[in-house]
Amino acid sequence: MLKVDTILDTSSIKRSFALGNFSVFPNTILSPMAGVTDPPFRRLCRELSKNRIGLLVSEFVSTDGGSEFSLKNRKELKFYPEERPFGIQIFGRDPDRMARAAQVIESLEPDFIEVNAGCPVPKVAGKGGGAGLLRDLDRLTLILRKVKASIQIPMTLKCRIGWDESQINVFETLRIAEGEGAELLTVHGRTRVQGYNGFANWDIIGETASRAHIPVVGNGDVVSVETAIEKLKMYPIAGVSIGRGALHNPWLFGQIAEAFEGKPPFEISIREALSIFEKYFGFMMQEDLSSLGALGRLKQLAARLCKGLFPENLLFRQSLLTSETPEMFFERIALFLDDKESLNTSFYPDRLVNLNGKKENDIVFGRQFKG
């Protein structure tokens, strides 16, 4: 665990990169996660960072379907001015539909559009979209070519290192991305078969970055200030993309920014840690979200955040996860904070060393977000 008064040496690492006509600083990205990184969660992370996140990206947007792509009833496309620089990520398998969707989405004036070649979910990858494109690089090439030709703003690509360990083709993917005009490549260091299990292969990410003529951002297992700084020191990457680590510690982007400023990591009190639920709920109430829907998101965050409590309090965690209404959820937080025992509880989100550690051949969507 990092001591509060520890100052990390960040003098030799990159802190920004260029994308289109703007500079991304700090060089951190909140990874898009379906069912998680909606406007309330993105706004929560940005506010907790004091506006020190380099890029935010939408939940991925499907371009598949029987009808013409339309902006109607597309909640995942909504974003706020304070979220900029902001990108919208699209996925699909049909080059013409992807290009048409990108053209329609550009009317919303995002700062860039990202093509998804990394989603491992069977209902996406199994149909040839997402990571499924890594088994059909000719199709990926055509998608990138047509998307690039249909828009004026930057196009980026997110991919995995390959389909499985016998099909590591990220170097070829990089060559295609550069050849078709992508201005940024984000590499998730796992294969599709790994899903969200096992450890990301950062040596392959680093080798990809060393061969690249465009910025390469690394993704996978960045769960603390130390791991972020370590990756930026060890590999020639342009930046880091943080996904599940932000669910355990939504302050992480601000902590990294402060490390860049030569400051020690700030301590988060238990009261401050638990206060973010009301802030998060407030953001959700600004959207067209039901009370029960908001409660589900509160529980999702609580399942992760409570793992940072020290000493662990499984009864308190369970009380939050069994709350039947938002009112009950907040009442149980208030009762916990009023209890004198809570004075002996601390919040250390960096107690989490890793999020996983095993390999699996089967992928169950949603498992990565469970408590």
C-alpha cells in the first residue's frame, strides 16, 4: 500500500499526447464499459478528478440491426459539454452500416469516433463484431477505410492483442490502423478468449507502441497510481486507459494527476468515500432513469467500493447490497457513519492488488462487474 506521504518520481514519463487538433492531458482515459460508463459515472469520475481526465468515451454503440441507424432512442450517445474531449465508440460488422452510423453520430459533434475491435462478449464477437474483427482483418480494414472516409473528426481504434494466444495479431492490426488513417490505437492486453480474466500482457502492448507511428494507449490491470506510473515508465506508450480500476477507485484519475504535479497521493476519508453515492445518485436523477435503476447502479458501485474498507465490514457491504430503495441505501450509510465503530474504519482503495488472476475459455458477460 502506498504511503500517504510518498512522492512518486514522474519526471521521465509522458504526460500528454496529441489527438487531432487537441492535446490530451493528462494522458489517462476512462475505458468504455457497457452498463457502467454512462454520463452519471463519467461525470462522477471527472468531478472527483477535478477535471483532470484526458479523455472520456461513451459506452459502445451498436450499428447492427435491421433498420437504418438513427439517433432516436440512443441514450448511450448523450454527453455533456464538461465531458470534453469526448469520443463515441461504435461496433458492428458491416462496413457500410458502420460508416453511415459514424456519419450520423458526427452531427452530435463528439471530438472523435472510435471503432471497437475489442469487445469479447459472445453476442458481439461471435457475430463478427468487436474482437471478432480480429479474425477477419480484411473486414476490419474495410470498416476503418469507410468510417474514415465518412467523417471529418479523428477516428481511433480499440483492439485486443488477438483472438487467443495462438492468434496474436496486434502488430498487423496496428499496421492496418495506421494505413487506414486511425489517429490513436488503444490496446487491451488480453485476448478475446481471456475475456476479463488473467493478466494483461504489457510486453506485447509495449512492443506495439515501439513499432507505432501513432499514439498507442495501454489498457489492462491499471488499478492504482503506482501501476499507472509503472506502465508509463516501463513502456513507450502514449497513455493509460483505466476501466475496472475506476470502479474500485473513481478518484484514481485525480491521484495520477497529482502524482504528475509532484504531490503525494491524497488520503480519502471514509466519510468522503461514502459521500460519493449521493453525488452519483444526483447525476443519475438528471437522466431518464428510474429509482430502481439508479439503486442498481448504486449497488454496483458499492460492491466495488466497499472492498476498500479497512478493516473489512462485510455486514455493512451486505446491508447496502440488500437495500430495497435508494432511501434505505442512504439510511444505512448514515447509520454506519453515526456508529462510533465507523471512526476506526479507513478507506484504502489501493488495497486491491489485482482484479483477477485466472484464465478462462468461456466468457460470461457481466461477470467482470459483479462484486
